[in-house]
Amino acid sequence: MKFSEHLSKLSWTAFDKMIFIIYGGVTLMQISRLAPEEWGLASQLITLQTWIFIVCDGSALQSIIQFGVKEEDRGRVNFITLIFLLCISMGLSGLIMLLQQPLSEVFHEPRFADVASTLPAFVLLTLPRAFGLKLMMRELRMRDVFFVDLAWFGSMAAMTVWMLRQGSFHDYADMKLISLWGMGCSSLVAIMLSFDMLEFRRQGSIRLAQILAFGLPQALMMALNNSIRQLDVFLIQPFFGTATAGVYNSAKMLYRIFETVTDAGIALMYPTAVKLLAADKRDQIIIVFSKAISLLVMMTVLSVAVLWAGGTTLIVGFLGPKYVAAAAQFNTMLVAALFLPLFILQSVDLAFHKVWKLLGIVSASAVVGVGTFLITGSMHSERFISLGIITYSLSFALLLIISVRADLHFPISKLFRTIPDAIEAVQGFRARVSGTAAGNEQLPNNG
């Protein structure tokens, strides 16, 4: 299996992630117009919604890919998955809404009650988008994924620009309105583009126990895995307050560019691993994954070098003086970004159905990360807040390497194969140029 065979899918994936990056500029505009405490409150709503659907993705939605390989099973898999999705997403958001009062006291933020009461509506609007996207990912219909995300970010960007021009963008309430509007538009497009795949049947060969055995440990894994990636703002809030959490989250929004690229790799490589394993092509798994990871490693190292060389100062300067502290936090987070490309290896363990093994890896890494956050928080040291992300990312990456090497004898040297491949490509290009030039010199002069 060659990358050239997936060029169209990779191109649409690249276009899709470019939307995330471009909308990052819109996010910077939003952050620069809001007080840190207002952005901190808005980020809590977005973070909780994101965390809930990451848990849903692992516990329910991944079953669409894992058990939907055979067409005759898809109707039943879709039916069971939709029921699980509704129960888990609305159950979690409803639980947070019921606990709004004690959580407001823990976070020392009375307005968290509004966040908690808005969350169920936000989650309900997200359901069609989440379900439709997973159906598209099963068939690797990356063009449709692009248009669903374009509807999401495009509508939010348009509304943000309109509100800024009207002078009506001021606080958390405006961010809440933009988020709900964008998610509603995205879900509508997702329904239209996935309509031909919306097949539901109660009958089929897939047993409920199979999906539960696969989904439940993944639910725990995703919840723990993203306690650091998504809920870290809530680990900071009790120690430093909403304003500091808002500054931290502004740095985290910049860092999410790296996470987004990694997530794109995982979303693309997981279905690939499942299909290669089903075809008993384990050697191809090593080739495809090593090339993908190596390419991401090279891109990440170059990007981090540019940001450390002064790029961060330019970006954070756009946010204004109230967010200057975000620069130091973001530069610290960049250490963690160096380990993110290795996160793609979790797709291999998932494809092998080794969810309990992966749960152990995530649990150990989460304990390390949360412990670091609690230690730095108890020390009241804002300078070292981001150490929790670094320790978590390093632990997770190392444990994944050990795990995959045990299963596939994955050679570590292959993780850097892009470097010699790039050198070889450049040398080949220079050789062709030199050959063309030499050929031109040998042409007879008819002048």
C-alpha cells in the first residue's frame, strides 16, 4: 500500500486540517477581544463538550469502523452505536448539569452554572455531526468530512466577523451563541452528506457483547486520556482562578494546532490499520505507520524550532498585553508537541483489539500527568503549569513504542525514515536536473 494510492484522501485531509488552522486566526481575534475570565468561561463550555464526544468516540462511535467492515453488519452496528451515543452523551451532560452547584463552588466560579445548563443543548446539537463524521471516516470519504468542518468553522467565522463589525462581541454569552450556531450548521450538513449511509437494523451477526467488550474499556481509556488533553483547564481552575485558566487556555488553543494534526493522522491511520490487519498485511502496517510518523516528526521539529526562534512572540503579541503570560506557557507546551506524532501508534493497538492493554498505558500516563498538575498547582507556580502536559505526553509516547514493538517488532530507526527519504529525493532531483542540463549542452546549435 503506497501513499500515492491515498493521495486524494490525504489532500482532502490536509484541506480539512487547514480549516482548523485558519480558524485558529479567528480564535485569536476572539481571544484578543475578550477579558481572560470571559474566555476562560467560554473555554469551559467548549472543553466539556469536546471531552464528552471524545469519550463517546471511543466508547460508541469507534464501533462503526471496528465492526462495520462487512456491509451486512452495518445496519445493526449503526443501531446499537446510536443508542450508546445518545445514552453516554446526554447522560454525561445531564450529570454535569445536575452537579452545577457543587462544581461552581469547587471552581470558585458562580457562572459555571450557566455553562452546565447550556451543555445538554450543545451536546444535542453535536450528535448528528459526530455520528455522520464517523460514517464518513469508515468509508474514508474525506471530501465530505471537509465540507462538514467547513460548515462548522465557516459559519462560526462568519458570525464572529459580523458581530465584531456590529460591535456586539463582548463576553462569554456571545461565544456561547457562536458555538451553538456553528455546531447546528455543521450537524445539518453532516446529515445531508451521510444520508445514504444512515442504515439501521436490529438484526445482524454482530453481538451486543462484542461491542460492549470493545467500547467500555475504550470509554475509560478516552476519559483518562483526555483528562489531560481537554480537562486540564479544570485542574488549573481551583488553584489559580478563571482569569489564569483563560490565559492558559489561550496558550492551549495555539498548542491544539499540533494536536489537530496528530488527531488527523490517527483518524486516517486507524481505518487503514483495521483493513490491513483484516487482510493479514502486518508488514504493510509497519511501512505505512513508519512513513506517517516520520513525516509528522520532521514537520513538528521544524515548526517548534521556528516558534522557539521568535514565532511565539509574534503570535501572542497579537492577543494583547493581557495575554503576554501565554507566550511562556505555550513555549513550554511545545516540548510536549515533539512527542505527539508517536500517539498515532495507538491506532495499531486498537486495530488489534488490545483495548485493555491500551487502557493500562493511558492510565499510567494520566496518573503521571494529573499528579504533575496537582503538584505544580499546590506550589502555586504559574510558570510550571504546562509541565503536566509534558510528563503525560512523554509517558504515553514511550509506553506506546514499547507496546507496538512487542506486537510488530516495530524498529525505532524507521520513525526517522523521512530524513534519508527526503535526502534521497533531493539527490534524485538534482541528478535529473544535472542530466537535463548536460543533455541540453550536447544539442547541436542550429543557429
